[in-house]
Amino acid sequence: MKTNLLLLLSGFLIFTLQAQDTKWKGKSVDFSHGRLKVSDNRRFLVFEDGTPFFYLGDTAWELFHRLNKAETENYLENRREKGFTVIQAVVLAELDGLNTPNAEGEKPLIDNDPTRINEAYFRHVDWVIRKAEEKGLFIGLLPTWGDKWNKKWGVGPEIFTPGNAAVYGEILGKRYKDFPNIIWILGGDRPIEKDEHREIVRAMASGLRKGDGGAHLITFHPMGGHGSAEYFHEEEWLDFNMRQNGHTPNFTGSYENTLKDYKRTPAKPVMDGEPLYEDHPIEFNAEKNGHSVSADVRRPLYWDLFGGAFGHTYGHHSVWQMWHPDRDPINFPLMPWYEAVDQPGAWQMQFGRRLMESRPFLTRIPDDSVIVPDKVKTSVPGAGRYRFVATRDENGRYAMVYVPVGRPFTVRMDVISGKK
């Protein structure tokens, strides 16, 4: 039996793969495989015919709100070329999405009433989703940003109740029932702090299910440092867990939480829907700490995947807000969105996908015990921001170790089969 032990050294893997044939065959999603569903082992997403699906997302929260059609097509094509498979975008956007019109001069709701949608605004949303389908991309569709049901901070206003959330969910569910490229993402970066918040989210999920008949998967996008499992893990409507492991490079235990959610019962797939963005102010303080770099976003990619995640989301600080010099900047973006889409981290995400798709997909498990602790220190040689992680095939066909920094380490070879 052919076996493999892959050692991923930060930097080395990138240069090796960039030297290969650029005509990568696995970039666009093929919707002929059917709808998405959770795999039989409850760890991954697959299509109806059993084909594995790798979720490689990009955070484009303001896509429907700030870009015109030409800009949208350029952005989607850029992400298609880089191997992304999901674009995460918000219908009722964060940056005054209720009262500041979109690029075509339309607001989403009539009198800010979630039961009365503006058809002209939603025709543009329809167009974007169909254009994404043409390019082989899913839309991770947030019906609303969280400040519309728990303002906490931001613009708001709070407009949702359990009653109108159910109606709004049903309207969207019916509208997009037959679109093959939708993944519903509830929440929107706000915590569940009281019973009404919980009931609003539940009601919206119920409305979506009633409207689309269960045609699309549903998850929940939490605030930083948290996961959907904290609030809704055992609820039937939550098909998979999403974390927001947060915008810090100090990594004091945050990314280990992906593995903790993986280990929950009942088993559900888990992924990080918002890790540290590229070119993001470190600790939200650009003046004092500067901005993150591509190495800061590569580490979470492999930490999450090797920690049990079925996919991963990338983000760029300029792209999520679709910033350009004519707009008010949010927290010191470094460049316009149309330049930021080609930053190194965006190019490098594809290598995580290509690696996962190069080996048996549905039998991969997290297993840091592959790395042997130091006999003196009784710890692995990489921790904190240089944490070592390992994953392997449960049948012993391969193992992988991610090493963000060059330090000696030892691996257990008994976890893989074969003589060599």
C-alpha cells in the first residue's frame, strides 16, 4: 500500500506548488453533482452523489451593497481564478445597509420592514448569485448582519422580532429555493445575549426551511472568539458549526477551539468562517501594532484544517468592506479592495485546498499525537503562534504535519501503514 508522510514547512510548500502547472483542474464548483449535504460520518460536506466539497470561502460582506455589476463580475472572476468556492456576503449589510442605498441606488427594505422587501434591490442580489453560479461559486448568504437584531455596536438599527424574522426568512427561502449555489449563514458577528436574540435566529431559520423546503444547508456566524456550537449545537436546523476564531495573531488558544468543536457530540462538521484577515490592524490597533501579513493568515489555514475543519475562510481587511479612497475607511485599510484581491495570502489559500483534495478526503481526522512530545520538556517544539499540528487518514494511508517554523521534531510512524 502506498503511504505518505507530508511535512508542511511554511514557505517551502508555497514555492513548490507555485512552480507547478498553473492549469489547475479543480477550481470551479460543478453543480451537476447535486445539492450539498452533510457526509455520512458527519464531518464533511458532500454533494448528493457523494462527491466531496471543499469550502474555501472569502469574506465579501459588502458585496451586494457597495459594488456595481462590473465590479462584482471582476471580483467574482478573481476569486474563481484563485480557487475559492464560497463567497460570504450579506443581504442587509453591516455598513448602514438599511439606509445607505446600494451601488444602483436601491435600499433593501420598504420602511425598514423585513416583511416588505424592495424588489429592485433583490433583483440585483439575484443577479450576483446567478453570476456566481456561472463561475462555479457558492454564495454563503447572510440574510442580515447581526446589528439588525442585536446592535451591541455598529449602525443597526434593530428591526427584527421573532415574528418578522420568520416572515423574512420564508420570503428569502422561497425566492432562492431553486438556486443551487446557496449556503445560508445566520447570525452576523453578534452574540446571543438574551432569549429574544435566540428566538429571532430560530425563527429566521424556521422561515428559511419553510420557504426553501430544506434545499440548502444552514449555519450561524458568531462574534469573534466564539462558535455557533455555544448557542445552537444540538438544534436540528444547524447543519454545521461555524467559528469566528478572531483577528489576533497572538493565538492564545483561539484556534484550538476548532478541535474542541470537532469533538462535540452529536458530531457536526466545523469550520472557521472568520479567522484573522490579511492586512488587518493587529489587535485592532494599527498605529501601535501595525498590520497582519500573509504568514499570519496561512497559519490559521493549516491549524484549522488539521484541527478537524472541513474547509476554511480567508479574508482581507480592504475586501470585506469593499473600500476605495472615495469611502470612509473602517480601521485603517492599507489599499483599495481592487488591489487587495491580489495580496499574497489570497493566492496562497488555494494550496490548502489542493493539499486536502490530493488525498482521500472523507477519512481524514485530526491527530496531534502524530507529533512526539519532547522527552525533556514533555511538549511539542512548536506552540503559540508557531504551534505544530497534525492530521492523518484514519485508515493509515497518509499523515501530515504542519510546521510553521523550522525546529527539530519527531513523528510517530506507526500511525501510517506500509513498510517504507
